[in-house]
Amino acid sequence: MEKNVLSPKMLIRKRLFRNKLAMTGMFLLTLIFLFTFLGSILTPYGETEVFRTTETKEQEVAKAECKYKVISVNSVYEPPSSKHLLGTDGNGMDILTRLIYGGRISLLLSISVVAMELLIGTVIGSIAGYLGKWVDALFMRFVDIINCIPSLPLYIILGSIMDYYKLDGGIRICMLCLILGLFRWSAVARIVRGQILSLREQEFIVAAKAAGIKTRHCIGRHLIPNVIPQLIIIATMDLGNVILSEATLSFLGLGVKYPYASWGNMLHTVNNIYVMTNYWFVWIPAGTLIFLTVLGFHFVGDGLREALDPKRKHT
Amino acid sequence: MSFRKKNSRSAYLTVMKDPDNIVEFENVHTYFFTDSGMVKAMNGISFDIPKGKIVGIVGESGCGKTVTALSLFQLLDRSEGQTIKGQIRINMESHAVNVINAPAHVMQKLRGKQMSMIFQEPATSLNPVFRIGCQMDEVIKLHHPKMYKKERKNRTLEMLELVGITNKEEVYKMYPHELSGGMCQRIMLAIALVCHPRIIVADEPTTALDVTTQAQILDLLLELKNKLNITILLITHDLGVIAQIADEMIVMKDGSVVEKGSVKEIFKSPQHPYTVQLMRSHAFAEKHFVKIGSFPEKKDSILEVSHLKKYFPQRGNFISPGKGIVKAVDDVSFTLKRGTTLGLVGESGCGKSTTGRTILRLLEKTDGNIFFNGQDISKVSAEQLRLLRTKMQIIFQDPYACLSPRLTIDEIMKEAVREHNIVPKIELDTYISAMMRACGLQESYKQRYPHEFSGGQRQRICIARALALRPEFIVCDEPVSALDISMRTQIINLLQDLQEKYHLTYLFISHDLSVVEHISDTVAIMYLGSIIEIGATEDIFRNPLHPYTKALFSAILIPDPDVKGKRIILKENILSSSLSPSGCKFQTRCIKCTEICKMKTPVMQEIEKGHMVCCHLYDGK
């Protein structure tokens, strides 16, 4: 009867690795991360390198003879070729290279923003939910205030402030991360609070209190683990949202600024109908990558949620 | 098309073996397909339900009782459980239907109209957002679409009257939350009866109810059976219920019928060893026995509660201010000697759990004093209280709800021990193992999660957890009410063994007098927040004084069909503690109520040595 008993952690790992969907997601994410973080070694071009149209023979001759001044033109919207595997964009930059560099920013940004919102949201939400009474009222009114701030005008103002101080790209991205994180946690806090309000009334919390467990351990050990499924769902959904909202903010001048690339930024070229209908190679790759990333996170998140659920059968 | 229709018709039409039967089960196999393999919930079950009889199915939880009912209704989730083999025939006078083959639209017409069901939890079986009348109306409308609205209302009111609801017009307009559990169960019964079904399946209809309410509902079922000649399939784990009202019984174990026959015969001479075992565990619950060494040498008191009050304000809002207070615990005093047990008995809502929790300061008291080991614990600081918690522990009614679902047993057990540094870190593992063994648990359980255990094992885990903190005093808040009868005996024995071994003091809260009897040295009866009778267990059981105590005693179901004790049926249910009138609190339900009871609140008086009662009947005696 006594089989070798697996420890809970081993069981979780085993269940996760058995989940085909989660493994597919993991594989996808690995590929995407490798592509964005190691891809720069493979591409011969730089992120902001602008390519000119190849000069025709006549032009070359004319140039050599200095007959008249030849203006070289950026090679804009050049379709995929062996030189530019995914073509060039509206500024004559190599799309594949920009995807690689843009991916870094998009992934880092989305992961850190989601991590930040989960952290703040969970802490505030669980404290409000567990302690209740005036603490709850205070925190939740604070959340309401945050929700009341009209975000778009605020973003524009913050963007122009950053413009005024002429911050450089790296700092701008950090600031963007901070701003997004600081304004997005309210939804998480609300969900966590709601969950904890109902969990708090359950007897295992009374039991923990009766055993003299400290409040912070009560929250950390008994309540938070029970909110994890909801947190995973929020996290996977928000990862995609953050990538896209970064694009909006970039468009408004707050986010990643030209000439730096981000996936959201690149996808945003579709707001030009002409580009959307005629140059598919400009926006389809960025869109596909965002789609695959979100899908990958979803698969892994789902698998993780199932693996962490002790009520799942062992087999 | 027409061919197919004809074919499917003949597939579910069948003939009854005996036309006097309402339902016949023949070799029914219902299996569940889970991730961990197939579970044979019903493994070849055959029995008949004759017309106009109450047939009881008895067995421990997990034996397939409920699946039997669900198979009859074909309410099992097809992807999980399916009836694989056999026939379940229902008699429709002109023909019979085999529900296993019947298509969905036929089943829909059968359910509600030909057969209906009442469930264990009346409060959750009713839809909280609709009025009672509306919910009953809906059922009639479904099965009699041509009936006029007025006619439907008359039918509904008639049914409400039938189930013993006197203020039917009022109840018609009420919402489920405005009614007590017993009333809700009556409504459920009325809904079940509204289309004059051939059979009613009652799945543990009284398990969630108080003993006094249980007596009422059982009486009602009997009355309905005699009046309407209705057939009832009664599912229960309590042999007492079967003995009192059923005509025939079926004993189930692990998905099979182990014994069936008339109730009288089986109780007289049970054939199967399992039936004998079941009867014995019930008999234990009935046998009067005196605790060895009761009333021993003088002991110091560990807990003194004096004039404890706990009021809950009924909160209002901006527009309408609060409507007053609910006196959950109203002036309770008692003393508990070290190493003894006080049984606290009363109906649900009488404030017994609140008393337990207020003593532990899980709820803040409104007034009064609680001395634990001579220290007034209502005055200690939060940090001191946290350290004091190791000395006073609590065991809850629902062992599943009080174990964190996402922690393993090991983590659950270790947590508090580590928090209070009960043992050095190196010894922690061996200490936990020792505690688990003391409570009859295997060490290998450590890596499992709470949901992987049975109810009895979970309660053992809770006891082990409480015990690991080396407490002196444990509040047992209905620790066995959620368990099967055979488990009850084991858990109570365990508690008694541990009491002897570790010299523990218990406050044992229960709604069932028969449970309290074995474990308690003294018994206190509570009614609407006050103790109305207190005394040595022996004295109370030998000579109950208060009319309410007497009613409680008469509500105990004796598992013997020949002893149908004269039950004192209390008229009304408790409305709410906030509405208690002046004078004696029990006056509205008391059968011996006199003028003085309405005028003056009775005080505690000692009738025998140590036996106190709070009733005007004993004034001047």
C-alpha cells in the first residue's frame, strides 16, 4: 500500500510537466524569449539602422560625374527579401531586427508591470479584506480614488513632463513601467479583497486565530494561497493588455519613443489604413508575436493553476 | 422519423413486476468515471417500493444512498456518473416507464409531477431571490400550463396548509431567508406535493435540522403518509429516524444492499453482520452509562464564567438606523472544574456556539467576566492572548471547513507548534508524528491534503492539531454532528481517552442530548441565550425539570420501532433572539405556561444538590 510518497512540490512539478498544453506554452515562451534576447547576435543590423534605396546604375553614374545632386531615399515598406527577411518599415528600418529589440522592451515591461500590480494589489487587497472595518473602508476609498483619476489625460501630462525634462529612452521606459504599475493594481486589489472577505469568514481562519497564529502569517499562509488561481488568471490576461496599452501610451508620447522599437509600437502602424491594407509584413509579425506570447502565458498559467490545485487527482 | 420515434418509445416502456409497487429497482448498476478510475456507486441494487409505504434506505455516508435517489431521477451528470445496467421502473397506472432508457423530455415530465425530491439543506434548496408563492406557482405552471392563476394560488395555499403552515397567506409572500430551517423544509415538502406525485424521495430531510424540528418534520411525514396515502423513499444515516416512521428498510453498504425487509423484523433480528454493527453503534448512543469516577475529589476550577453577555447590534444604514440588538448570549454563568466536561445543549440559534467563542475571545464579549486559571482573559492584551491561546483550544463542527484546503496535513500540524515554539525545531517532526499517532492517524498521512480524508479522519486531524499545542481546556463545538453515527462513537471515545491521558477540560457543545450524555460530567441546557437548567449529567437525565429539557428528551429518536415514545412537539420555532418577550423566554412555546410566566422572568433555583433550573413551575419547592 505504501507507495513512495511524493512531496507536494514534486507533485506540482510532475503535474505541470504532464500537462501537454502547459508544456506547449512553455515551449512557445522559451522560443520567444530566445528570439528576443539572443536574436540580436544573429541579425547583422542595428535597431535604428536606416536603409536607403539601392541606387540605380544611372544614378551611380550621375553621382560619379557629379552632374547633379542625387538624393538617396530611405527604402520604405520594402517587401520581404533575402536582405530584409521581413522587409522594412515606414522609416526604412529592418523589421526583423526591430522585432527582436522591441520584444525585449515589451516582455520586460509587461512582466514587470504585472509583477508590480500583483504585488501592490495583493498586499493592499489582502490587508483590507482581512482586517476589515475602517482599514477596509480607507483602503477601498483609496482604490476608488485611483479608479477615478482619468488615466489618459494624466498619461499625456506625464508624457509631456518627461519631454520637458528630456529624459532619455531607458529612464522613460522605467517611468512607464512605474506609472502603469501604480495605476493598474486597483483591479487586483478589489478582486483579492473580495476573495479574502469570503475566505476570512471560513472556519479555518477562525481555527488559525484560535491557535494564536500571527496576523501576517494568517494572511500569508492561509489566505493568499487560496487566491492564487484568481491571481494567475489576472496575470495571464494582463500580460497581453500591458503590451497593447504600452502601444497606446507610446502613441500618446508617454511610452517607448521613436527610434526605439516595441511590439505595441510596431503594431500601431495599423492606424494608417493604407499601411494596413497594403503592407501586411509591417504589422502581422508583431501582432503574431504578441498573440503567441499571450497564448503561451495563458497555457502556462492554466497549467500552473491546475497543478497547484491540491484537489486535482494525482493521476 | 416515425420509425425512430416508435422504436425509442418501446425502449423505455415496460411492465411492472408487481402492479402494487410504485417503483422497482432491478439489478441497477451506476458507476462514476473519475480520473482515478471507476467507482461502483450502485453495484447491482434491487428493491421495490410498495404503494403507500415509507421505505427507508440507511447506510453510512458514501454507501450510495443519494446516488440511488439521483439514479431514479436520472439527475446524474452524464459525463461523470451513468447507470450502466439494470432497470428502474416507475408505475404510471396504465403503463410503466423505465427511467434509464427514457429520453430527456419524458423524464422532464416525470420529475416534479410523478416523483419529487426534498433535500438535506432546505435553505439552499430554495431560490433566495423569489418569494415562496412564486416558487410553488412555477412548479404548477410547468406541469399544468392551462391552469388559471387563481386556481394555482388556491392550490399553493392548500398545500401550505397541508404541511402545517398556519399563516399561509403571509408565508406565500415571504422570501426563504425569512423562514427558519424547519419552515423551509415544510415549504420544500409543499413544493414536492404540489403536483400530487406518486412518490416523494426525501434525502436526509432532517439531518440539517434541530432535534426538536426533526421531530416535527418526521411527524408531518407520517401524517401526510396516512392522510394522502403517499409513498415516500426516505434516505438517512440515522436508524432512529427509520425506526420511528418507516415501514420497510434497506441497509446499504458500499453500493450494495446488505439487508432489506420490514423495519420491525430487521430491528428484532438483524441478519447481516453490518446491520448488527450499525445497530450496536446506535445502541451505544442510547445506552445510559455512568462515567467511572464521576464526582471525584475536590478539584480546582479552571474556568469561571460569570454573567457573560454577548449582544450583536443589528446594523442599519444611513437611512434607517439599527433595529436594536440580538442577545445571543444573555447572562450566562457557570464554573468548570479541571479535568471535567460540561455539556452545553440547545437548539441552533440559542447561542451555545457564541458562548464557546466568546469564552475563547474569538468574539469580544459585551459584558461579564471570564476567568481562566484565575486570570480575567477579557482584560489581557492581544499579544498575551495570542500566547494564552495554546492553553485554550477549539474543535469545530465541520472539520473540513477548518483545515486550510491548500496546506498539507504536515504544514497544518506544524504551523501553530512552530509559532509558539512548543518543541525545539529538531524534535518537531517526531512530536507531530507522536501527536498524530495519539489521535489514531498514520504518519504517512502527513503529505496529504485535507480533502483526501474522510470526515472522521479530518476530525482526528483537528483534534491532533489542537492537542499539539498542549492545551488545558478545549471547546468542542459540535465536533460529531457532521459525522456518521459509527464515527461519532469513535471520536467521542478518542476525546474521552485524551481527556484522561492529558488531563483535559472540555466544554462540549451539542444540539443532541444523547451525544452529550457519555462525555459530560455536568450538563447545561441553553435556550435563547440563557442557561435554563444545569446539573450533574446523571441528575438531568434521571430527572429533567424544565419543560424545554423534557421536550428535548422526547425528541431523541430511539432506534426501536416498538418504542414510539410520546413526543412533546413544540409548537413554534424560535423566531429570533431579538424578539424575546418579557417574562420567561420559553413562554411562547411552553405547554405548561401560566400567567406568572408572562409577567416575571424566572430566576435560577437549586432543586437538588447541584441541579439548578430556571422555571416558575418550581417556585417555592
